[in-house]
Amino acid sequence: MEYRKIGETKVSLLGFGCMRFPQGADGEIDLAQTDAMLTKAYEAGVNYFDTAYVYHNQKSEEIAASFLKKFPRDTYYFADKLPCWDASSVEKAKELLQTSLDRLGTDYIDFYLLHALNKDSWKNMKERGIVEWLEGVKASGVIRNYGFSFHDDYDTFIDIVNYRKWDFCQIQINYMDVDEQAGMKGYEECVKLGIPVVVMEPVKGGSLAMFPDDILAPLKAVNPDDSAARWALRWCGTLPGVSVILSGMSSMAQVDDNLETFKEFKPLSDTETKALDEHMANTRSRKFNNCTWCNYCMPCPAGVNIPRIFRLLNNFAMYANKGDVKWNYEHEIPDSQKPDKCVNCGKCVSHCPQHIAIPEDLKTAGANIKDIIASL
Ligand code: SF4
Ligand code: SF4
């Protein structure tokens, strides 16, 4: 396992994201499989486990902790997050932190983040005294490293990242999203300031792992046996300022592939970088929009299944599989969730970390899907 540093702490470059545990057909988390995956990752050297108060309807912290507690507490690290949108005061933030500690069954959290900061929540966290309060919590030892995760524009990122000496920060970068949110410019600012970076969405919500072989041709020509996910993870790991790459693993096959990638980690060579550039150019010309299926825009009051509709179109842009669009649209998206149910209320737009013009894109998506089905 490849290890890097956050401060004096040696962390595994592969971090286990605890927001996409495997689920059964009934939507319940498959606990036996989750246990097996966490255990295998730990035994292979993964020591960074990233959860949050809100993941899996507030069940992630407790489930991750219940399976990790069989190992000595000082041999792995919890990253956990304060839901800033619920932290209306220091008193409330104290309650939220205590709940996380109780769920984790611990009296300290190794890496604690202000969750999903944006311009508004950052202003709130400062005005409510929560940024300063957490300084004291860190001094008390209840949190060991103090950071933030981020979803907004570059200027807001620069404002936050320069406000104090953060121990680390968590940003979204992957080879397709170099200009989104903090982007590569934000990453470079972290390097300049000496702030270790934790990468989220390295595989762009799974979409960089799902290319068909013809689209992967430039990559297969160089490394015929490597998965698409491996290329995405290696691109992130090639950046020297990156300390942890989070992967929200949801199957044992993903765990196995990731462990193989990080067992003897190799940065991308010049030849591999050139092949990836060609693949990126091909892919960029094919996507519908930047939706990562994060679900932050849901629920829509009119019932529209926004992520599912965008996923369908983005998959089509990459796979060009018309039958897949028809089947999914007719069987997986009920009429009550289709794009024409949008009443253009605008509620979803401010929740979208990708700043997608959702109502407009839904209109285009609806028309495109009808054209695709009609052409079959
Ligand atoms: S704009 Fe449309 S999709 Fe967005 S919340 Fe309103 S009705 Fe739903
Ligand atoms: S439209 Fe935006 S908020 Fe909604 S799932 Fe996609 S990326 Fe997330």
C-alpha cells in the first residue's frame, strides 16, 4: 500500500469512502458484504475511512465503526464531517459532533471537516463562531486534524483556503474535472500553502469507470489489462500534493481492483499521460452535462428524478446505447418522475454543486430521450 502524509500522520493513499456501501434490492445496506469489504481493505493497509454525519441516511458512521472496532483504534483513522447546514449555532454544532463521536464509539476523531462548504455556509460558519470553536476542539484533542470539504467556485475556495492554516482539505478533482469548482488551480494553491489534499470523486461518481472498450482504445493500447477506474485513480495519485484519494467502494470487485492499483503505486508515465490526454479529448466531446449523481438536488417537489434522467443522458453520450436508454426510461423512471413534470420552480438549482442549469437541461434531456427512442 502506498502511504503519504497529512502533517505527521501516515495515511494510505487509498481512502475508503463510506457513502456507497453495497445495498440489496430492498435498498438496505448489505452488512455482511460491507464488513467483508472494510475488513479486506484494512488488512491490505487502508487506514483512512471517510464517513459523514449524513451518509447513508445517518447510518454510515455507526456501520463503519461497528466493523472497524475489531481492529486497534490507533491503527486506522476516521474522517468525519460536521453538517454545516444543520449547525445553526455553536451549541447545535457541539450536539452534532457529540452524536458523531457516539456513533463512532470513540472519544476523538482523527480528521474532522466542515462538510461541503460553499460561499453561504462558509459565511454562516464564521458568523456563528463555529470556525473558531473548532479551533478549541482541536486544541482539546477531540479532533486531531481540522479541515473542510468544498463545493463552490474557485474564488470562494481561495477565500476559505487562505483564511487559516488548515491541516488538510477535501476537493473534487479528476481528469475530467480540472476546471470545475476549486479545480487544478485550487489544488495548486493548496500545494503553495502546504495544505495536503484529499481527493473526492476521483472516478467522477463512477462514470470514469464505465467506458466501453472502444472509447478506451487509447488507454487499452498502452495498458491492455488495466481498468478505467485504475487510470482515473492513478491520474490523481500522480499529483504530489494529494495525500488521500477517496473511493466510495460498493462491491468487492472494486475493492480488489483498487487494492491492486495502490499495492505498488506507479505514477503515470509520459506515454500513459499522452494516451490519457487523447482519451479525455474523446470523452469531453461526448458528455451531456456535469452531473455526478450526488443527489443534493433531491427531492424535487414536483417529483422529477433529476439525477436518474441526467445519468441516462450522460451514459448515452458515452456509450451510445439506444436500447439502454429506452429500457431504462420506460422501466426505471415512472411517468411521475419524468422531465416533463418539472414546473421550473428553481429550487434544485442552488443545491447543485456542479452549477447545472437543471430545468433547462431537463427540457433538453426530455427532447433528446424522445428522439433517441423514436429513432429505434
Ligand atoms: S426546477 Fe424542476 S426539477 Fe428543479 S426542483 Fe423545481 S420542479 Fe424540480
Ligand atoms: S443535478 Fe447537480 S445536484 Fe443533482 S445529482 Fe446532478 S450534480 Fe448532483
